[in-house]
Amino acid sequence: MRLRDRVAIVTGGGAGIGEATGLLFAQEGAKVVVADVDLAGAERVAGLIKAGGGEALPFRVDVRNPAEVTNMVGAAIKTFGTLDILVNNAGVNRDAIAKRMTEEQWDLVVDINLKGTFLCCQAASVPMMEKKYGRIINTSSIGSLGNIGQANYSASKAGVIGLTRTLALELAKYNILVNCVAPGATKTQMTAGIPPEIAAKFQESIPLKRFAEPSEIAAMHLFFAGAEASYITGQVIFVDGGISVGL
């Protein structure tokens, strides 16, 4: 198994891409902290991992809150003895044309997507630096390249790329690799609310002519977490069916 005895935190782990990542990591031998603001979702996914013979800890966390993030990292170490992998998957969108976007919409998205990613990286890097090993995998988006109605989301996801590259430089001497996955349209709760006619038009614009399955994003998380990526840091991989090629 590719992650045997590794300990991983997956934020936003209670559904969608986070759920798929937690389940895949567990199948590959990792002990998983399923972290989510929705504790019921985290408990459900942790239950699935345990039912499959794996080890998991559900944990409620608001990634905007430094104390809660610190407690999450502490719980991982207290329960499993160490921390090897962090997948920053928690994220939200609140779409609106820029001139109509409220300050609340801006702050919520930037605080969760960008500040939350930073806080989790900051807290997780401390034990990783001590052991001189770590894998941090952040989540950007095809939206980082710009998208109408998503000034807040696009800015936050572009910021995650800059954060990833900077932390890769800062943490390399501790053998901590920091990389970023940028999904395209994926079958999650975030895309479930797109009106069918808009979804069909969007799908037609994707070279592979379909939305991604959460498991396909999870597979890239696994690659970055595993030994095969041991000489890769500061990189962003677009898992988007080819749509970024034409942008």
C-alpha cells in the first residue's frame, strides 16, 4: 500500500472530493483525520473508512479559526502519534457579478479558501518540520484563471497557487513538499446546483466532454502524497479535462 502507516488530515473531508480522498488514502494504508465543519459528514465518512477496515478520526473544524485548526493538528498527533500529510480541500463559493458582490460574500470565500488554507499549512508544518518530513497538498481551481461572477473565488484560488509556491520554497529544507491540485468542473455539491442547460453548455466546452468524478481528483492527491512525487514541489496540476489548455 502506498501510504501504509502514514497519517493524513483531509479538510472538507465530509463529502465530495474530500470524501473520495479520505477513502482512497485509507485504502492505501493511511490513518485519516476526516475534518469538516459538518461533523455529521465527517462522522459518516470516518464510519465508511472504519467499516472498510481502516482507521479514521472525525473532527469538526472551521478552518478560519486558528484555535480550531491547532486543535485539529493536535488531535491527529494525539490519536495517531504523528502527522505526515495535509490535504487542504475545504472550500466554498458565493458567486455574484463584482459590482453586486457583497463584502460578506467576498470575506467568506477568501477567509475559507485562502486564509483557511494558510492556517492549516501553518499549523501542520510545525510537527512536519520537527520530523523533517511532510506532504502538503492544496486546492486551487480552474477558476484561478478567471471566471465571470467569481471575483472572490478566483482571487482566493489564485492566492492558493502563490501560497503553495512560497511555502514550497520555505519548507523544502525540511523535506516538506507543497503542491497544488486545480480541479475543473467536478461532480460535487458545488456543481450540483448549476442549472442543467448551463451545465450542458459548460460540459460541451471541456475537451473531454464531461465533468470529473471526485475519485479522479483524489487520485492526484494520492500521487502528490506518495513516494512517486518525492522530487516534485511547488507545482500546480490542473485536473480539468483539458479546458485550461485553451485559456
